[in-house]
Amino acid sequence: MEGDIERILIDRNSIASRVTELGAQIASDFELDTGADRLVVVPVMTGALVFAADLVRVMPMRLRLELISASSYPGRATTSQGVTLGSGPTDGLRGAHVLILDDIFDSGRTLAAVRGLVAATKPASVRTAVLLRKEVGRAVDIEPDYVGFDVPDAFVVGYGLDYDGWYRNLPNIAVLRHGEEA
Ligand code: 5GP
Ligand code: MG
């Protein structure tokens, strides 16, 4: 598997310290802005699984998890094929303060679609956080409230991000060797 990697973009230690920082910032902003003592975290499956697992463990507050699933790079696609939303929370978000988590923000369509679905359930507030943001033009008029790292416009894997379902377990965020994606 290591042989499939062209280069490591963000190593596991950098990810860990940034996630710790983000968790502390999100938790303290949340308390200041809302005065609320509980939060519902909504990770977008499957890519945000690893990010969410690490982030919620550095947010020392009362929270629940509600999963939602979305797909825009089905199978071997390395360009967006349009967002498909899977099943998501229905009643659990009504009146709740919600934090949506995604792995990577690219065109913005996924976050816009998920945000729309969440907003329709009438939550008290919605915030969004992404681990990575690509330095490219957006297709939609939405920016995440929190960003872990800005990354160049390359197809990345690891730390939850996949190619055709693989590589999610890599501890680093990496660029695949050219040809592995063929
Ligand atoms: P957007 O809807 O913002 O264009 O794309 C966001 C979604 O596409 C993310 O949730 C992620 O699943 C997928 N995605 C976008 N760029 C990449 C990438 O470089 N690598 C991987 N593995 N997935 C990506
Ligand atoms: Mg995804």
C-alpha cells in the first residue's frame, strides 16, 4: 500500500495537532456563541469517519453523533459526479445545535446539499467544519465555518479519504502515485 503513494501531503502528527486545535476552538466558540451545553455532531460518511472520531474526542462537552451519508466520487471517479445523499437523521436534529463534519471541501456541493438537508429538519443552529479545503473555484456560494488545512488541487487519500473504497486507513494524507488511480 505504501508503494501506491507518491508523496505525503500532511503527516499524522500535523493532523493530530491541528485536529486538537480545531476541537478546542470549535468547543469554545460554540459555548460563547450559543450558551448551549449540548451539540449534535453530523459526520458525512464515509470520508469524515476518521476525522470525526478524532475530533469528538478532543471536544470535552455533551454531544451526540448522527450519521449522514453522501457520495460524489463513486467507485473509481476522481472528479465529482454530482452529490447523492444517502439516508440521514430525520427527527434527531429538530431544535438541536448541529455541527456538520466533512473530510474535504472541493466544489462545495456536498456541504451545500448536506447543509440543506439538515436545515430542513429545523435545528437551532448549524455550523460546518472540514478537515481539508481545496484551493479551487467553488460551484456554490458556501464556505465552511472551520477548516483544518488548505490543500492543492490534487486527488488525496488517507485519514478517511478513499480511492474506490481503499486507503481510508492510511494515517497520513497523501497523493496517490500516478497510474494507481487507473
Ligand atoms: P465537493 O462536493 O465539495 O465537490 O466534494 C466533496 C466530496 O468529494 C468530499 O466529501 C469527498 O468525499 C470527495 N472528494 C473531493 N475531493 C477529493 C479528493 O481529493 N480525494 C478524495 N478521496 N475524495 C474527494
Ligand atoms: Mg465524502
